Amino acid sequence: MAKRVWDEEKTGVTIMLRAVGRKKMQVVQEVHEITGLGLMTSKDMVEGKKPVTIKNGVSKEEAEKIKTRLEWAGAKVELKYVRGTS
């Protein structure tokens, strides 16, 4: 049985916040800086139900940088790769 090969390139990455950890305020600050949302909105996002989408459709390089920032602040992050639909 042959494996199916995907020819289309991955078009973006979705960054998902899975857990916050002990440094909640640092995670809130990072989410605020990454998303450009207000502090209260960022706080609500961090304190809300998990997983939560932080950013959609970013490049792999940008996603890795954001993941590193959030993990440094104590969060657990998941990257979901999205394939093109065309």
C-alpha cells in the first residue's frame, strides 16, 4: 500500500495556547504583545477555556518565535500546520 503524498505546501500555522503554568501574568503580557489585544482581553484569553487560538495563518518561522516566547513565559503551546485548499 502506497502512502499518500501531499504536494501542496503548508500555507500557515495556527498557534494554540494549551496551558498557562505558574507565570500567568508573564503569559498575559506575551499574549498582549503578540496579538495586539488589550491587556484585559489578553487576560481573559489566558484565563479562559483551553485550548485557545493565539494567532492564525502565520509563517513557520514566526510561529516558532512566538512559541519560544510563550514557552519562556511558562505556557504550553501547540502549533497546528494548515495546508492550502487550492
